[in-house]
Amino acid sequence: MSHEPIAAAEVPRSNRKSIYPAPFAARVEGRSKRRLGEHFGLTNFGINLTQLAPGSASALLHHHTKQDEFIYIVSGAPTLVLDDREYLLRAGDCCGFRAGTGLGHQLVNRTASSVVYLEVGDRTAGDYAAYPRDDLMFTQIEGGAWILTHKDGTPYPASP
């Protein structure tokens, strides 16, 4: 944890792998994050400087029941998928995703260049993330950890 200013690009990239189970993790394989909020010890919300390699996605199409999210495009031209609509974004564009709306969202990099964006999300406890196109559910438990299950509640096997 730091209390000193720093260039965002100097915050080390996270070594954490995706918590998505196979085969979903492959869709975000080209995603890397610099966890800016954690660098400063923030606990009420998270801020990530995220890079998407060509062909990668920010996440599977999803929506949250309790946690709001916001994105700001720093560079590149990702496609924002909002349910069945798509929008080509450019540097300086932004979008917010209010919890509880059921509006699925994700960023996809369909270009040959990297995309860099800021993502901000709150950490409201007891959240549930739904994945309308995939057999996946995320349920947040006490302490902030996530349980990953099929939509029928059957757990996915633990990652190796």
C-alpha cells in the first residue's frame, strides 16, 4: 500500500489469473490489470488500469445485482457489447453500468492493437453476477470471495 503519487503505468501488473473456470478463462486470456485501488489500499471501490490484447475480452457478458461499474477508454478502439447492441468506442469515451438493471455488458478487442481502459467498481457486499449467454453464476460470500457455479447451482471444479 502506498500513500505517494505514482504513474499508473508504474503500478505492477497483477499476477492473479482469471477466476473464470475452464473453458471461460480462455476468453479473457489477453487481459492484464494494474490494480490501482489496491496499490493505494482502497477498500470501498476498485480501480484497474486494464489492457486487452487483440482478440481478448474484458469479461464474459454479465451484469451485477448490487455493484455498479464504470469504464473510461484511455487508448484503442474496443467494442462495447450491451446485451444485443454493440458500440465502437475510442479514447475518451466512457460508460457506466448501474447495478440491478439486468443490462449485460463487456468490452471486446476486435482490433489488431491493444486497448487500455480504466474500470471502476464498487465493492458492495452480497453481489451476484449473472452471465446471460453462459452457464455460469458468480455469488459473492462474506469477506468478498466469489463462488462460481453452473446456473443450476452445481459447483465448477477447482482450478489447478
